[in-house]
Amino acid sequence: MPSLSADALAALDPRVAVPAYDRADVTVGIVHIGVGAFHRAHQAVYVDDVLAAGDRAWGICGVGVLPQDSGIRDALAAQDGLYTLLTVDGAGATAARVVGSHVAHLHAPDDPQAVIDRMADPATRIVTLTITEGGYGIDDATGQFEPSDPLTLADLAGQTPPRSGFGLIVAALAARRAAGTAPFTVLSCDNIQHNGAVTRAALTGFARAGDPELADWIGAQVAFPNSMVDRITPVTTDAVRAAVTGYGVTDAAPVRSEAFRQWVIEDRFSAGRPALEQVGVQIVPDVPPYEKMKLRLLNASHQVMSYLGALAGFSYVHEFCRDPEFAEFLLGYLHAEAIPTLDPVPGIDLTAYCRSLIERFGSEAILDTLARQTVDASVRIPTFVLPVLRDRLAAGGDIRRATLAVAAWSRYLEGATDAGAPLEISPDRRRAGLQAAVEAERRTPGAFLDPPVVFGELAGDARFRAAFVAARAELAERGARAAAVALG
């Protein structure tokens, strides 16, 4: 069976859509750091549509920063940058498409200067990022840049040339400033509220450590649009790779996602942009209402369901959402706790949006795992769930379901389901501190809330602390299902 490549496109199964343009005419206009499955199912597809519409100046050069990114480097190199996207609709019907927007790839550990040079090239007008919610190094409590990852710390200590994502971007902006070239836009595509402002704080914080004047120039001249992204994209499995072979081709880098997709971007760019609004992107003057909606409804829902689901013995998102009792609990969170914290969202019926979430989450064809949602929970819960708790506490509102989710997280970290089966705990950068907090909780109820890096001032809120202790006791005595049903 042939491998996917430019030469193989003409012989592909006719059910597979292929790039509707000559890729030889495409030039790089976007550099993207963090070429994971979500980027390839989301941003790269929108750019593929832009190229097909006739504007060939926006090809993507992917960049890997971590040593383990060599896998996607090698896979895309062998396939001329091409990969297959399988999308599954609510009825389980699958569509296949080869995406061609990645026309170059660089691996920073191999040659960091090549990455800097590519971003410094005037043809590069946008640099985009998917580096996960925890990749920005911003302290939630202070808003200050306080990185902890080794690459960034090494760069800040004087490593030359830089090798971290922020180090590479700052070096490229410094080169553009010296050359009198307009700066590129820096666009975060990660699930963080006010992700543009967060990226600006991180990048200027990094620059200020070495060159305050450069930091001031970046703050004044570089655009950091806020954005909201949405497309459920599970980790690629052997089953996905096998599904691609059903179309008569092997692919080392396929992706499967739901059919639904959404991208909302603030219309603020330093050096121009593609006509994204012509391919389905919402270009708006004010993104925060949309991003808050998505973070507190969709992303927070994943946290609210995942630890309860794991304790109940579920492995997949659809198992939780197809269970009437748990689905009712999740809808209760959405309507009673999350929606009251939102601002008006232009053009969005929030009741219909919540119904659509349950339908999307309930798709068995997606096979989205609870384990994917629980990676780096110590970052995701403060990002998605705790803001809802803070707002509801301030308003004197209902906090029972969100608090039960936090309590379920603490129980999940003990490594056993309600039935006593072993539970594999997902990776978390703060794992050691979390385990210490769980041990302290066994001795002193409520001690799990004390680590300030996760809960901040919430640990001192008497109402939240009492609700947490009660919820955890309920989980220990009756289990996740009974605790959820009691709240409805």
C-alpha cells in the first residue's frame, strides 16, 4: 500500500478530498510553533481553505521546539508535509481530506537559528502557537511571567542561540526591529481566557529580562489578538491510522476530529492577515465573550465530568454524556453555575449551545478519552473551573457541582475507582505537590486546597472550603454516581 506523498495524491481513493491548488505556488506566511493534532485539525485546515480560495501567500512552516517533536518532523518530511484528516459528524459518518497547508517544517533542536531566520523573514507575517495552557509561564495569581520549563529558564540564563518558543520569537522580533522590518502578529491558539493578553505578558516578560527597550517595542508594536478555538480532537491512535488505510494509503501523521469547528479572532494584526472570514472564521472586535463562553462551558465541562467519570469507571467522554444521570448533572452545572457567570455573547443562544455540547460530547464515533482531558489538571482546573467558582462565590450563587468536580479530582488522585479498581493517573507537571496535598487531606480535611499555586485565595474562602470537605465526604461514602444524582 502506498504511503501518502505529493506523488500519491492523483491515485488516492476519490472519496478523499485533496488540496485544490498547486502547492508549488505557496509561500510561507505563517510560522506555527507546536504542530500537534489540534493544530493540524483546526488552524491548518482553515489555512488550507485560504490557499484553495486563491491566496497562496499564507503557507505554514511548522516548528517543533521539544526533542520529542522529531516524530512529527520525520512523518511530515516523508509525506511532503501532507497528512490526512478524518472528520466524524454526529451520526458517525466519516469524511477524509488531505491537508496541504504545511509547506515547510523546522525542528529547533536541530537548528534554532534556522527557526529565527524564518520568523525574521519579512514574508512571515503571523506566528501562531499551540503550546498548551501551561506553556505560557504566567502566574495566575500575579499575572507575572514566572516560567518553570527548562528550555525557557536556560534561555533566560543566557543560552545562545535560544531554544525555547519564547526565546526564538523574541530573537526573531529583535532581528526584525534591527532591520526595520514590521513585526509579525503573535496569535495564540490555546484554550486560555484572554490568550492574546497572556501571550503578550509572557513575551514581553521574557524580553524584559534581557533587553527592556526591546520589551517596550514589542509591547507597543506587536499585535497579540485574542482568539477562541474549538474542535474536539482526540489523540491519534492505531485505530485512526488503520482507518486511513481503508482509503488505500498509509499515513504516519493522520488526525481524527469531530466535524464541528469554530475559530473566533480579534481583528488586530501587525502585518496583515489572510481573508479568514471567507473560510468560516469569525473576525470580531471583541473576543472575550466568546472565549469565556467556550472556556466555562465546553472546557470546564470536560473537567467537571472527567474525574467523576473516572471514579465511576468510565474511560470515554461519550460514556459519561450518554448516561442520563450524569448528563443531567452536567446540564445542571452548565445552567445553574456556568451560564450565570457569562457576559452576553452576540449571536449565540446559550441554551442551544449547551444542548449542542451534550450532543457533541455524546458522539461515540469520536472516541475522546477522559484521560486526554485530565492531563495537567492542575493547570486546566484553575483555568476553566475555578473562575466559575470565584464568580459564583462573589455573587452568592450555587457552587455545588463545580465543587464536587474539584473534590472528585482530589479523590481521582488517590488512584482508584469507586469500585476499587486501579486508576491510571494522567501526567501532571505538579504531580509531586498534588500527591503531597492528597496525603495532607487524609490527615486534615480541606488541606488539599492549600497549595497556593492551584487555588490561591480560594483556599481561605470558608464557604468553598466547607463545600469541598462535604463533597469529598459524600464521594467517599456514596461514590461519584450517587453524589452527582443528589445534585441533578
